[in-house]
Amino acid sequence: MKMKKTDIGVVLFMYFVCGFFYYHMVKLKASSQTYPRFTIVLLFGLTTLYLIQMVIAAKKYGVESGVDSVFKDFQTAQFFVCLCATVLYLICIHLFGFYIPTVIFMAAIMLYLKVPPLYICITIVVIIALIYFAFQKFLGVKLPVGTIMKALNK
Amino acid sequence: MLDTLSLMGAGFLNALSPINLLMMAAGVAMGIVIGCMPGLSAAMGVALMLPMTFTMKAETGLIVLGAIYCGAIFGGSISAILIHTPGTPASAATAIEGYQMTLQGKAGKALFTACYSSFWGGLLSCISLYFFSPLLAKLTLKFMSAEYFWLSLFGLTIIAGVSSKSVIKGLMSGALGLLLSTVGLDPISGVKRFMPTSYFAEGINTTCALIGLFSMSQVFILAEKKIKERARATKFSDKMSLTREERRTIRPTIIRSWIIGNLIGILPGAGASIACFLGYNTSKQFSKHKELFGNGSIEGVAGSEAANNAVTGGSLIPTLTLGIPGESVTAVLMGGLIIQGLTPGPELFGKYAPMTYTFFAGFVLVQFFMLGIGLLGCRGFAQISRLSDAILIPCVTVLCFVGSYAIHKNIMDIVVMLSFGVLGYLMRKFDLNTAAVVLALILGPIGEKGLRNALRGSQGDFRVLFSSVVCWVLIILCVIGILSPIFMNRLEKKAEKEAISGTGEDLEKLTEEDSV
């Protein structure tokens, strides 16, 4: 099998993790270093082994980009809209509480993904009802109220 | 012996309480819905529902998770039969014969066969769960600190090796998880380690990591693909039943597949996706009507479905006794067990035996619910399987958010879940193993305590890690664990090739659904 260029990123990420944890580990007491040191050495060793395997594969079979296979049929706009909306949803939950951002988030995502309006309404009602009855009533989970809403209520 | 029998009896009495029965029905229905939707997996469903079990009694919580697990494995067959797309990889072989039967107007018969065989496969697998679990659990009484260290590594080598495309990448994922498990207060001296804030004092929340790695990452996988309209599920009008003769025909197939599925389940690392093809192939080999294979054989459907459901009971054995889950779903189930404050091993069959036997009894009863709900609700579930990804994306996201928030009612839990969702997505894109990370987060603290206590007892002498026979057995098992993927991959490839030979099926199409 050819070496994938995308795997260079994997190797670099693992080395970065090892470096990051090692930097913080050396500041710890000697006895607290034992297990983190063991895991860092393990990850470093395995990553190096993988790097060697990659080099051998590159010499034997050549190199390919890997991007095509990893991101085949990747819908860039759709993916990033969903990702950004999810992050925004998290921020809004923190500020405005659970229910209003949830309705807006669900409606926005489904409208963007071209779900018919009737289905959007049914889905939102079902999910909100499920959360209200299953989590809030049955399990007694207190859902986020939101910092702004809390301040306004005061 | 009498003690065990009385525990079994008491277990059934507890399991038959109204709340447990209600939860079984809800869990099975939820599992079937998750299983029949291509793109959602059993592990994802169990991870998503994990927070709902926090406030329940331990046995009820475990019964719900077990019900979702069994329901999801069976649910995969509905879409496999009606729309030729297996809901989970465990039903890939079912699609071969099941869809042919649908084309011939025998969808009802195919669904009945799947449900009936799944029921027997699952039910018979409970026998081994009852009888082998206590025996294996006793073995762990011999374990000391050093042995626990090696056991944690063995668990990782198995899951990291078998469920990854590359063994080294699987092991790298496990090592990454071990490293992440060191975040938080040192379990022995209480020193702060790698903690950006005091929120991480107790380490990374395993449930949030589970939901992120299995469920949220799946949302991103769905979001990156073009939203396609699912094939319309075939409406069927034939009766959902089998004649006495047909039932007699599939009986030996079910028994053979039960044995295969059960053994595959007990073997850590092998899963339902391998079992379904092996069950299917064996039914083909022993069939008196080989000409029907590829043209809609009920024996083929029975062979595959009995085998994949027989895995469920078997796979719980190493999970509950040794703390070594063989696949993603059981890794999540083990997370559920630990969250309830229970540790796999002899304690489950001693101090917590009533709870364990209630769970076992619940697992038996779940099979009956699966049969009833499966048969009655097949038509409805078939329509649900058409649910578009465009609807699933926001729904699963919201459930991930609520689920992770429900744990400590802390927004930071959602942040951790989302971070692990992104990490899980990237890991899956680059063929790293998310199940290994989860398992490492669970096993990491056990391994650390084992290593530190062993070294403390020997004044830092590393030879203590190699001082007993059990240690050496576990070291050898670790080596076997690393080498086993070579054997398992060959076995799976061979079984898949044999299954599709002469059927005109496209293997890649059957197994293309991206599930954890």
C-alpha cells in the first residue's frame, strides 16, 4: 500500500501531543511522572514505528496524496455550516438557555438542508417533547437557563 | 449451585418489576429505531442513551443499555431486507438473501425469519452468559496490582488491534487515550496533572468523551456527505410468518449460528459483523437447498441474524468478568457499568450478584420484547428507516448536547463532548480508532493504579511486573492481541468473499455505511 501524505499530519499531531504532555510532565513530582512518562514513551514509540512503516511504504510503493480518499464527496459548505451552527448553538445555550436556541438551531439546520417545513415542525415538536418529558420530567434534569435569561429574570 | 439458582430466580423476579419491563420495551424500540437507520450504529445509540440511565437503579440502567444493544443489532436487518441497505454492519449478510426475498414479494417472511432467528440467537446466547461469566470472574481473584496493569494493556491491544485498519494506528489511538486518562488529580498523591482548570480534577469525563467520540462524530460524518434521499422501503402485504416446515428447516441453522455467534462474541475483538458472514456461510454449507442462496433463502437470513444476535450475550462475558470489551458497543456498555460505580470482575458476582443476575434476567426478557416489538412494529420501523440525514443531524446533535449536560449540569461537559466529537471525526477520517480511546480512558486509571501500587510494593523494582505466571500469561495474550488482527482480517475477508460468491452482490456497497 502506498504511503498517504495525509498520515504525515497524523504523525505530527501525535508528536505534538507527546511534546505537549512531556513539557508539562517534567514539572511534576517524580512519583507522579511514572505513568504519564510510560504513556508518552508508548505513544512516541508507536508513532515512530508508524513513521518507519510510512517511509518503507513510500520507498516500496510510492506516495499518494490521500486527500481524495479521506475527503471523498466532502461537502465543504454544508460541513462547515453545520459545524459553525453547532458551536454557535453551544454559545447560545450558555447565554439564552436551552429551549429557544434549540428550536432556532434545529429549524435553521433543517431549512439549510432543505427539509420540507412540515417535517421541520414535526421534528422540532417531537424532540422538544422528548427532552421535556424524558429528561426534564422523568429524569429531573435541569436544563440550562442561560446567563442572560437569568439576569433578566432577576 | 443452590445459591446461583436462587440468585437467578431473584433476578427474574426483580427484572419483572413494572419499571424494568417498561424500560425494556422502550430500550428495545429505541434500539430497533437506531439500528434500522443506516448511518446510526448500536454503539452510537448506547452512547447517546447512556446519560438517561444515570438516575436509574444500576440494574435498570444496564437493562436499558442491553435492550438498546439487542434492538439495534436486530433493527439493522429491517433496512437490510426492505431497502437493501444494512442499518448496521452486523446485518450486511442479511441484505443478500433478505432483499432477494423482498423482490419476490416475501418481505414479510424475510422479516419474520430475521426476527425469529434474532430472538433465538439472543436467547440462547444468554445460556453462556449465565454459566461462563461467574467462572471467568473467579479467575480474576488471582489478580494483584501488576496483573491489573497487564490486563489493562491486554484490553487495549485487543480492541486497538482488531477494530482498526492498521494495527499500529489502533495502538497509537489506545496510547493517546491512556495519555488523556492521566489528566486530572494523581490518583495516589493527589498532585494536579495537565489540568487547565479545576473542572478536570476528576479527569476527563468518560461519558462526555463517549458521546463525543461515538455520537457527535457521527453527526459530522453525516454532515460532510451529500444528503441523499433514502430508497423507499418496500411496502409488503404478505403474512409475517413461517410454515411449520420452514421453521423446522431453519432450526439447525439457528443452532449452528448461535454457537458461531456466541464463540465470536466471547472472543475479545471479534464482533457481530464477522459473525453474520460466518453464520451465513455455514448455513450455505450445510443447506440442502444451496440453489436458493443468492435467490432469497430463509436459511441465509436465519444464519446471519441468529449469529449476529448470539454475539450480544457472548460479548458481555469478557466485558463483565475481565473488563475487556471486545467491540465498541460493549466498550460503551462497560462505561455505563463504571459510571454506576461498578467494576467488572468478581465483585459483580459476589457483592453485587443480585444486581448482575437481575441484569442477566433482564437480558433474557429483552429477547422476548425484541420478538414482540419486532414483529408488531416492522412496518412502522421500515418507514422510520427512511428518515433523512438532514433530520438526523440536528436531532442527534441536540440529544448529544442534552445527554452530556445531564451528567453534571455543567456547560463545560458539552464543550468536552463537542471537542471529543471533533477529535472523533478526525480520528475516523484518518483511520484511527475511537473505541480504543474510550477504552483507554476507562482502563487507564486501572492500569495506572496497578503499575504504581506494584512498583510501590517492590520499592521501584520493575521486575515485579514479570514476577508471576499470570503476568506472563497476560503478556503473551497482549502479543496475541497485537497479532490477532492479521488472523481476524483474513477470516472476515474470507467469510465476506464466500458469502457474496455467486450472488452478484457488491460487497463494498453492502458494507459502505460508515458506522462505528
